[in-house]
Amino acid sequence: MTALSSPMLATGSLPASHGSDREKLAGAAKQFEAIFLRQMLAAARKADFGEPLLGGQAMDTFRTMQDEHFADIAAETGAFGIGKMIEAQLAARGVAR
């Protein structure tokens, strides 16, 4: 058999290319925060305030995309702090070292 030659299999390159456990935890916490914010915004949009003046399928699609983009930005910047709280709680429990 021949040894596999891949940069991903080189010693020490996997953590360098994919990050440490704490970095992975932080990324997962940010993703969770974005998903949570998307769900909150979607629930808020379901509130019925009567007939809209402008609307339709295109406007609904635009608002959904706008909400998703807002949720991604808010999670990335930590505007609500949900991701940081999740990361801190999981790190304290020893999930990421």
C-alpha cells in the first residue's frame, strides 16, 4: 500500500484548516443564533394587521430574504448575544476544550 498524500492528512493541518474546538463551538453558536432569529422574525411576520397596501408573492419572498439577511448579520455581529451565551454555557460544561 502507498501512503495517502493530502494536505488534509498532514500532521497538524486538520485543526489549522478547520479551527479548534472552541472556534467550531463559536461558529455553531452563531449559526444557531441566526436560525433562532429567523424563526422569531418569521413568527412576527405572521401577525395580521389587516390588508397590506402593497404585497403579493414577490413582496413575501423579498421580506423573507430580508429577514434571513438581517438574522445572519445580527448573529455574526453578536447584536443579541445569544450565540455568545450558548458558547459560554457549552464551553463551561466542557463541550469544547
